[in-house]
Amino acid sequence: MARPKNSRLWFLLLSLICSLLNTHSTAAASEDDGRKAINTHLSLEYIVYMGAKPAGDFSASASHTNMLQQVFGSSRASTSLVRSYKKSFNGFVAKLTEEEMQQMKGMDGVVSIFPNEKKQLHTTRSWDFVGFPQQVKRTSFESDIIIGMLDTGIWPESDSFDDEGFGPPPRKWKGTCHGFSNFTCNNKIIGAKYYRSDGEFGREDLRSPRDSLGHGTHTASTAAGGLVSMASLMGFGLGTARGGVPSARIAVYKICWSDGCHGADVLAAFDDAIADGVDIISISAGSSTPSNYFEDPIAIGAFHAMKNGILTSTSAGNEGPRFISITNFSPWSLSVAASTIDRKFFTKVKLGDSKVYKGFSINTFELNDMYPLIYGGDAPNTRGGFRGNTSRFCKIKSLNPNLVKGKIVFCDGKGGGKAAFLAGAIGTLMVDKLPKGFSSSFPLPASRLSVGDGRRIAHYINSTSDPTASILKSIEVNDTLAPYVPPFSSRGPNPITHDLLKPDLTSPGVHIVAAWSPISPISDVKGDNRVAQYNIITGTSMACPHATGAAAYIKSFHPTWSPAAIKSALMTTATPMSAKKNPQVEFAYGAGNIDPVKAVHPGLVYDANEIDFVNFLCGQGYTAKALRQVTGDHSVCSKATNGTVWNLNYPSFALSTFNKESIVGTFNRSVTNVGLAVSTYKATIIGAPKGLKIKVKPNILSFTSIGQKQSFVLKVEGRIVEDIVSTSLVWDNGVHQVRSPIVVYGVE
């Protein structure tokens, strides 16, 4: 177990505060200079993606500068070039006007050009909940596994990253740890870099791989943190914090800052991580809107990672429960939705009439008395131009500090925590019209209440001249309905390729306890001065590193398996989830909830390599010329290689039908034996939906050796009577049950 480092921690905190104060003026000057440059050139940053890295000697910066010179001459070429990608693929970032961007689009070698847009950041009991106990069987090769974390950085002094007992980094490691006065790597964190192509840092941003936001520290410790006993958020979630692969190494690539994550930096991190020799890449970030495969930095980076034998684990997004809200959905990456664990938090509210109501939050504060209760609509900041019709929702600056100071504010909206805190309130009650499925922390005592309880509290306020209330400390209870997919988790179907099921699977992403940056506010609100080394947060950002850890665990047993084989193992062994609890069925949970122990021995895998994905892309309409740029070989799109999505060797099946018309879909698949050398599997369709006939030929597959492949055809025909219907194909040999979801749905 890691040793306490409290004295070091506080010394470091003081040093960082001084460092932040000293860098404020230079950061502001850098921001001003950056804005002036952009305004002068009337240009934006664009990513010019050029596919695979050319063979032989290649000077990326010279080549890219030459291309820019062809567009606007030599005078601006060097100053417009922001960054070149040259280690794992070819491309660059440049400042271009709209006209210049259009001109570059037609140049030889250019696959795509798209704006350098920002991406947004999308465990104690969580591993045990998915049947992955601390005493699980492990291999010595686990310490050779390197996980590349693309996130907000890391807090290296956390007990979760103690390197006691670790030997030197694996010989395959080619990365570096940038030398900084406030950051040091060790034999657990073996590499660290940071990226900010535009050079514009926020006031709270630390110009090093150190994490000032907490998010990256949380995800890294979830994937690969060491064992730390008695970890909790001020007593909540108390237990042993650990990652999925505690002996694995971590390589940190800081791409996200206080204002988000730029696409140019995402690609730069992929470029380095692939060349550095990582085994798994984890990225808990994404766009708010979907993009084509080669106009999305994460999909591009994941493709080149796949080419190099590296699986990329991505978060599905937090834009649910809308259909088609998923934004990380490329077939060569793992798309992870969030599921709940058997833990939830309630916060009770006691009124002056002695009635008690139960709401949701993680409230570490204790109010030991009753306080005046005021309705936000009765406390508008009129000097700031607000009226009661705005202040009732407790929007930022809408509340009058003189009226709410020292009181509990009752708000008609869910976002009142920050506004009430900044206005000097002692607490806040918020009415939430939409179910969230989770509790979160606020910078002051708070509780999120149902609409019904909100009406009753409003009636109480109006029925007495002196309303009072108190907000109790939260209580932790067992969630007997778990696992289910919470509303926030982004849903499918795949917005680009409708007949490719996404998300792939779910893993724990609600109320996850993991390491935290002690200089980051627990509630993510500046002024919240509570300090914690572990925090409880929620999101598909938390689900992604669980899947990352599970993938790394499989890799430690099967170091030669391809990214597709590892993904297949996770999907076909996932625990089925309840359609009754999740009405959007597989578009919410994919193949189901991860089961890392079963995934090590899946029996069969649906394997795929670069050629399979190139054939898929041919079928998606990409030209041979574009694909040759991407792959760097002589790829050709022809009738023989023009593969439909139904022929991609994927571990799930999806079929869309226009307005529920009669449909026929034929899927060609092959499976590779990775279980018993001599074995026979029989196909079973579990619960075929009404109106559909599903046949598998052949329905029996016999194997005589490990590594042997067998092919089959699955045919779906008929008409669906509901908007979405689903079933499963299971290959069973009496030892292994290899399950794949089948989804048929109507589109308009």
C-alpha cells in the first residue's frame, strides 16, 4: 500500500499557488498576443490530415511548409504552420482563411481538412460490482502493459500512483517525461507530456502535465491506479480504491485544459503515444456533434493506433437520453456507455413544519441548525438588471446577495448551486424536472428535489411568514436496481453508419470514487475550498477507463491479440442488461456490462485487421485514392473489396429499415477459436422478435485447433412491429457462451 505524503502534499500546494500567481500576467499576455495574431490574419486553425506517414526519409515541417507556400507564398508559410504530425501519421495544423482552406482541399495528398475545434471532457466498489475482485488472477506481464491516458494530466503525488515495488519501465517504452520544476515521473507514471498548439493558457492552467482539474487523475487511477485502503470523499464511498490493472504503467498526455480539448492537441498526443509504444489508449472526451470518420481527430488517431496494434477506448458522451447522441463511434475503437453500480446518495431536507423531503446530492456539509428559506424569485438582483422571472431559476448573478446571504435559496431550476454559492447563500434547494440518475457535489449544502416535492416546499414557503429549513448530510444507500444506463449516457444508433451498432458496451460510470487533484474544487466551482485526495464523480468519462482497464487486463494474458480481438472478447462476454430498465435497449447499453474475468477466456473472437476496415470504408464511399493516403499502401476499392457494413467482422449485428418496411439482411462473419483446441459450438437465437425470421448457416461450428477460423452467415428477414427490436446470437460449446446482440430498428 502506498505511504501517506501529507507534508509533501501541502508543501507542493503552496508552491503551486505561488507558481499560479506568478504566471497570471504572462498567461494573460499570451492570450492577448494570440488574439492579435488571429485577428491580423483573419484566419482560423485547421487540421490538414494526410493519412499515413510516407516511407523513407521525410521532413514533415519542410513538406508542410512547401504546401503552404503553394497557397500563399513564402512570407506567411512558416508563421502559419502551427504543428506538424510526423511520428505515426502525416498531417499538420495551420492558420488559414476560408478561401485558403478551400484551396488546400484540392491539393494532392490531402485526405481531409477540418477546423481545430474543442472537444469536451465527457472507484472503490465499482470493480467488485462487475465481478472483478481484488484477488483476481493476474500475470507478471501486467507490469509491462502501458496505458496512454489522453486527458487533463495527472497528480503524480497521489497514493494511487506510488511506484513502490515497480521495476524500471519496459524496454519497449520510447517515450519521455518532460522535465519540469513541479512534476516528476516515477516507475508507475513513466511518461508525461502536455499539448497546447495555440499557446493560449487559462489563468488556472498549469503549463505542465500536472492536473489542475482532477479529471485526468480520476480516470488514470480508475484504469491503472494502485491499491489505496480507506479511500473516500470525506467518508463517502469508503473502501479500497484501485484500478483495473494496478501493476500497469501509465503514460500521460495532457490534451485538455480549463476551456476544453483542441483537436490539434488530440492528434498530437495520438502521434506521440503510438510512437512511444503504449498498449492501450484511453480518451474520455469528444465532440458535441458527430463528424465523418476522417474529419474527427479521435477517430483518425484511433485508426492509426489500430494499425499499430493499439486499442483505443473512448467515452460514448453525456448527451443522452436522445437517440443518435453518441459522438465516438468509429468501428476500430471501443465506444463505452455508462452504467450504474449499487451505490446512490440521498440528501434529506427538513422544513420548519417538521416535514422531511428526500432529494439527491453528495452533501458533505453539516448544517446543525434551521436557516431562513427564501424563494429565488423573491430575491432578484434588480441592480444587475434581473427580475423574478429569471432569479427564480437561480441563474448566475441573478440573485441579490443582500437578500439571500445566510439563507437557503429555493430554486425552480437544477443549476442553482453555483449562483446561490456566489451570492452568499448558506444552502440551496433545486427542483429538477428531468431525472438524472445520479447525485453530484455542490459548493454549498444542496439537495436536488423532484417536481412534486418542489411544489410542496413552495406551498410551505407561501403559507408562512417565516419559512425555515435545514439540509442534512447525505446518506449512502444500496441501489438495488443497478446496473442500468443513466439518462445522461449518450445513445445510438451510429449517426454515420446506421447498421453498425454503437455504443459497444457499458461499464461503471456513476458515483465512482477515484484519485483527485487536491487543488481542484470538489464541486468544480471556484471558491469551494474543500480539499480531497479522492472524489466521487459521474459520467461516461468514468466508464471509459473501466473498459480501458479491462482491455489492459485481457492484453496482459494475451499480449499478441489484436485490438479487434480484445474488443470482441469484452463484447461477447458482457453481462446482458435489462430491456425493461433501459427502454432504448442496445442503443443504450450495446452488448451489455463488462465482465473482465470472463473476457480473458471468451472461447471465440470476431477478429478484424486494417484490411477489413479499409474494405468497410470502401463500402462507405471513400475513394481508393483517399484510402491509399490513409493506409500508406496500395489499397484498391473494387467489387471484391467493396465491403458493406454487414460484412465487417463485428461482434454485433444491426439492421435499419425505412418506416418498418419488410427487410432482408445478410451478415457474413468469421470467428477464431481461442478456447479449447477441439470444440464444437452450436448457434442459438435467444428470443427472436415477432415478425422476424433469423437463421444461422451453418449452425454448428467444429474446431480442431487454437487459431482456427470458421465462417457463418446470419440472415434476418421479415418486418418489425415495434420501433426497435432485439435478440441475441449465442455460440455455445458447453463451456463458453459467445453472445452477440442483434438489433433491428426503423428509421424515417
